[in-house]
Amino acid sequence: MSQPKRKEETVGKEMSGDEAIAFTLNDIGIKKIFTTYNLPDNLRERLLQYNINIDTSVTPRDSFLLAQAYAMSNNSAGVVIQIPSTQILEAVDIVAQSFIESVPLLIIGGLRSYRDTGRARIGELRTPDDVMSLLAPVTKLRERVVTIEEIVFTIEKGNKEALSNRTRPVYIEIAEDLFKMKAYPLNPAEQKPEKRTPDKNTVAKVAEVLSNSKLPLIVAGYGVIASGSSKDLIDLAELIDAPVITTIKGKGGFPSSHPLFAGEGLGLMGTDIGNKIMAESDAILFIGTRLTQLSTGGWSMKFKGFTMFNNIDGEDVSKVIMPHLPIVSDSGLFIKELIALLKQKIQNIDRGIRKEIYVSKKDQMLRPHSTLWPYDVVRLLKNYRFSKIFIDLSAPTFDMIRFPVDMPIWFTSESIMAKGLGVSGVIQEDDSSAIGITDIHGVFSTMQLLQARRKSKGTIIIFNDEGLTYLDTTKADTPVIGKANLTLNVDKQLEKSIGAITVYSYSELKSALSSSQNELRVINVKIDPTYDSIVLYRI
């Protein structure tokens, strides 16, 4: 046993390593963790003792998918405990996607031993540093704990870093030797997440530009949602009477029903009115966006106005465009300061832009067809209200970006490194009003999870074109519909293994959506692979 010289610096109780982990997670406010069936019994008991809910999956990949969905849905850290840590490598694509998409994950792994490494233990790589090295490109912070005294401080630090500024995954590796020892953990340091504040002079310049602009435009990204500033964005837009375009991931950050909403996406992914306003605007304020290939249609947007670019990460401010005015700060703090300054300069502006937006809004027209196309499904879903929407973006599901969303309830990935969010989001939400949208590949990657969680609540819709189309970015920067050469006809398998309801027509889909449900409802919608999209082109 070891003990610090000054007992008053500790939590005042001797603990084993597993109890110190549970104590710390409880202390920093963690209510739920995700893990696999082989979580050590002693650690499981300690977590339950400290009132932490344990979500257990069969595979590490499933637990990471659920943690990612939880983090996005709750705007907080998704905590994964994986012992041994080498099994994390089964989900490295999900960790990478979370890193790129700014999803906070607190990953706690187990190092087999810190005292006698390299003895070919079960689940051990060649050196004790290998897992950390492999995770280095896709984690924000990596720390190793080899004494019980360090556990509280290090986990607390990891949680803080995961949630500070640009949120991302962190990895904490704890030696499993500590589960067999006891010591006095050091007191919590009460480390709180940090948010980068905007430069006041820069905010003043933005306010000056916007107050003198004839037609300002706001482009809002996921940073608005991540910073919890959707209501402030509405106040800002109404104050300066500026139309708002959201990115694909930023949908819901500004209400689709608002008279200043000019659509989602830019360039070839944008709406006609959105692209027209962007081309005519003399001042464009980008807030919390990276201007991804997907949201911009391969960076195809056209504009000539004065550009102001806000992002929490300075690296992303000038990757796509060189803004006239960069603003590196938390989007929420920036919007609040900007509103305060503008209220001193502006009152009751009416640019007449709302009428132009209203007149431009009309339903998309498709050529006559007798089979189901993706937008047919979107049209029907517009008649329903959902508590949360989780979507795996792909060629057959892409028309869902035109689904109207009035609140921050839309969750997706624009990097599309790992599919499964359309399934895992609904399962972890366990809400009959939640819906997940995926394709046949998304279902295949989560089949084991679906089979294990049949008792969950919610609806999952499979846009099943038998895998015959995909998002192709090899022909040009603009994503287009590509034609695959492999047919996946698995209707019987889906019906038998996960109880899917196969539908071939609009009326059958409507009936399936209206049917009562006591467990997870999976609807296998047969999409004609020769469909037209209202957004994507075929080449």
C-alpha cells in the first residue's frame, strides 16, 4: 500500500483502483458508461455502487457507436470503458470519425501491466505504448495512470479536455495492476471545461460590418448546436434581418420554419434561394462551420461579399476560404457578444428578404415514376414529428437533408468514416418518437447490435436500394450518385433476423409507420436503384 505524506490532500478514503475510477466518474457527473460483456466484475460492481448506469454491448464497436450517439444527442462526453485496451482497435474508425466531427469521447482503457511488460499476456501488443501510438492521430489527449493517487486527477483532466474548446476523444490508460492494490486517491482538482472567448476588437469589427451591410448572410454550422446557442442565433438573425443557411450537420441550429431560413447546404448542395442570396450578399458571416466537401457540394458555392469566419479551432478558419475577418472563439460566446454590440447600433431593420424567401419555397418536383424513390419517403415523413433524428448519409438517404427540422434534434456525420449512427442513435435513445435513417450497408455494420437490442423503442428506416448506389467523389469534388456492381438482396434475412417490415409502396410505408409498436420498429423500404435525387446528380 502507498499513501501520500499529507492525507488532507486525498479524498480521505483508501480505495482500490476500480473504486477510484467509479468514484471519479460519479464526481464529474457521469451517469452512464458504455462497455462490453467482459468488463471486470469488480469494476462493474463499483460502478453500480456509485449509481452509474452500465450499457453493455457484445462488441467494442457497438459500445463505441452507442457512446458516439449518446455524446452527440446529449452534447456531453460519451464514456467508454474497454478492458483490455487493445479491443479499442476494433472501433478505431468510430474514434477517428468522432475526432473529425468534434464528438467528445472519454475512453478509459486497461493496460495489462506496467511492471512486467512484453511477457505476451492475453490481449497485449508488442510494447505497452502501442495502443497509445495507434490512437495518437485520432485523440486529443492521451494519458497513462500507474498509481491510484493519479486516477482522480487524470480522469478529471481527460473529461475536461474532451469537452474543452473543440470537443474530441481523449484516451486514459489505467494499469490493471491497480485493481489489486489500495491507496488514497488525491482530491479532485475541480477541472472545468474551457471555452475560448472572442477578441473584443474583432467582434466590434464584425458588428460594424453587419450594421452597415445591405444584405448580410449567416451560414451556421454544427458549432452553433455544440455551443448550445441556437436561440441566440435566432435573436441575431432577427436583429439584423439576415437570412440563415445551415450546413448539413448544422440542421436544426436554426428552425426550418423560420421566415429567414434559406435552406441547408451551399453550392450544388444548396437551395436555389440560398445560392442566390449568397451570390448577392455583401457580408457573409460563417459561424461554427468547417465548410466540408459534403455541405458545399465540393466547395462549389459562389460569393463575392466580405467574409467573416468563426470557428473554435484556428486550423479550420482558413482551410477552405481566406476570410477577410477570422474569429477564433466559441461560437456561443461570440454570438452573445455580437448581439450585445449590435443592439447598440441597429433597430427594427426590414430588408424585405423574408418575402423573397417565402415566395421561393415550393416542394420539389420529380419526373413520373411508379416505384419508391428516396424523396417519396421524405415527403411522407414530413407528416410526422420526431424527438430525435439520426441519419447515416449515403446516396439513397441523401434527400433527407431537405427534411424540415426546427430544433437541434438532427444528428449525422459529414466525414462518413463509419456507418451505424442511424441505428445506434435510436437504440441508445430508447424513445418511441426517435427515428433512424440508414441504408443496407449501415444495417449490415450494426446487425449484431440490432439483434441484441430488439426490445429498444424507436423506428429505423432502411433506404434499401440493394446496395446499387453510393456517394462517388472520384469523378469530381462534387459528390454524385455512383453505380455499384454488387447487388445485396437480403429482404428475407432482414425480416427473419431483426423483424424488419418490407414495404414496396407509399401506402405500405404509411401503414407501417402508423402501426403500433412495443419494440424496435425496423422498416425495410425498397428503393428503386434508378431513382432521381432532388439534391445529387448522376454522371
